Amino acid sequence: MVNQWLDIMSLVDQFNREIKYLRLSVTDRCDLRCFYCMPNGFDGYEEPTDGLSFDEIERVIASFTRLGVSSVRLTGGEPLVRKDLPLLAKRLAALPGLDDLSLSTNATRLAKHARALHDSGISRINVSLDTVDPVKFKKITQGKLDKVIEGLLEAKAIGLNPIKINMVIMKGVNDDDVEDMVQFCLENEFTLRFIETMPMGDTGRNVRDHYIDLHEIETRLKEKYELIPAVMAGAGPARYVQVAGTNLKIGFITPISQHFCDTCNRVRMSATGTLYMCLGDEHKYELRPLLRNGISDDDLDQIIRDAINLKPLKHEFNEKPEKVMRFMSMTGG
Ligand code: SAM
Ligand code: SF4
């Protein structure tokens, strides 16, 4: 009986992985154009009326929490482009069973919103930052570095903690910035995470020539620093080390060189209510038509259970790099 109850309360896929984590895209729009993520000049965004409203999002997240999901990360596109995001965060943070609400952002608008985000129940943030060289930052993103730094410092001053910096490493683009990034994170008490490029959409595939196996970066860092194994709460797929004698933790996210699909506990929902079971797969389930046709809570729970069974065993980024047509910001990376 107890086990039966647990089954009803949890989302387990056909490979016995329990889904505890949802990445929720609140918009596919972005104010930057990181060249590995969004096509240059792209403006083929979804129609605003096709995006889920706050009420619709809250319904879906309530369903996920009934099914045992306890962590939600707001992402995009750039989530802070979505009007009134702190209001949505506050509504989600109040849902029973949601223990952990976090945000991934490019930080261009963070200085303005950090206080409201903190007050709404977001405690931890991840910030994308691939270099602290303003000229290179402009080349990679078409944006201005000083806005991002301003956002990061404001978030830190307000007490958002931990602040994790996500750096996509690309050979010949920013691999020589690794040591500067380590220094920047040491000075500011940020956590640093390196990410391997993924062949998502043409933009992701175009940077395949810049791909680096992060084990190379780790070997290089070991020549300069003593790295000891470390753990980090809410680590997800990252493997962490710590620079001995400091508080700096460094994470390695290696979807290509050492995939972590067997322990994957997450799914994603796009801003228009499409559930994606895997970053590296086109399996999806459209929730928006059901929400707009008056589906009951019980049926919504059942649909989500059924959708989870579409989750594949693993991605095929290495075997079939041409497979995923959508680029990262369309999914909710
Ligand atoms: N705009 C927010 C940001 O940049 O943090 C949230 C959305 S962004 C799509 C989420 C993450 O996806 C970022 O850390 C970004 O660097 C990463 N990303 C985008 N395209 C990628 C690719 N082709 N390979 C690896 N990471 C990618
Ligand atoms: Fe925008 Fe984030 Fe994609 Fe950069 S990585 S273009 S900031 S969505």
C-alpha cells in the first residue's frame, strides 16, 4: 500500500529514473545572440499569445509538484525578458512540494531585478558568462559585459547564493580565458562551471569545430592549481573539484565526453507548453492545447505521467549530431 502511494506521488520513467526536476522556459526571446545558441539576426520568435500565461504555467507546475517534482529552474531564452518574472516566481515558490526554485540568466537585466527575485523566493542563480574580456564578450554575444558584471555584483550584494557561472568552452574562442575566469570567480566567491558545446540546432553544430573535451581543461588546471574532489548541493550533472586552500568550486558538465544520462532526473518545458524529455531528442508532448481545452487536474497529471514514458535512455549527440533541429534557447536550456 505504501509503495503504491509512493508510485502515485512520483514520476518514474521506463528506465526507472525518478524525475524530480523541471527546467521551465518562460520565453524563447533573448536580448543577446550567443553565436553557439541563437542564429545571428534571429527574430522568428513564438507569437506571445502562444506562450503559456502565468495561470497556465502555475497549473502545470502544480501538477508536476503533485507528482513529486521538487526543483524548478526558470530559464529561456532570457527569462528576465519576460515581464513580471518575479511575480511568477512568487506564485511558483508558494506551491506545496516545490523546495527549490532557481534561475538561469545572462544577467544583462539582473541588477534591476535581483532584489525582487530574491524576495520572490529564488535563492540560487546560474549566470552564463564565457569570458571576462569585454571585446571577446561582444564577439560571442553581441552584448555588453559591463551590464552582466553589474548584475552579478548586485545579486551577490543582495545575498543570492550560490551564484554559479556557466562557461561554455570553445577551442580557439575562449579556451585561453579559463585562468582569467578562475581568478574572477575566486575574487568574487562565485562557483565556476565549464560546459561542453552540444550540437543543438545549426548554431550548436556550427561550433563543433571548437569542441573541447573538458578533461583537457582539467588536466591544464591541475598544472597550476591543486584540485581536490568536492561536492555541491543541487549539483545536477556537474562533477565538482575544489581549488585547495580556497573556497572555489569548479564543475565540469560533460554531456559529450562523459554523458550522465543514466542518472538524468529532469525534463524541460518550452515557453509554449511543449514538454521535452531530453535535450538531445525530438520526443515531445504538447500541453498547451489540453490546457486551453479545459483538461482536469487528474487528467493533466496522467498526461504528464504518460509523457515521461517518452524519455529516451540517452541522448545521441555523438552518434547522430544532426538529429536535434531546435537550438538551445527554443527548448529551455
Ligand atoms: N539565457 C539564459 C542563459 O544564457 O543563462 C538561459 C538560457 S541558455 C539557453 C542556458 C544555457 O545553455 C547557457 O548556459 C548557455 O551557455 C547554454 N547553451 C546554449 N547553447 C548551447 C550549446 N549549443 N551547447 C552548450 N551549451 C549551450
Ligand atoms: Fe540568450 Fe542564453 Fe542563448 Fe545566450 S545562451 S543567446 S543569453 S538564451
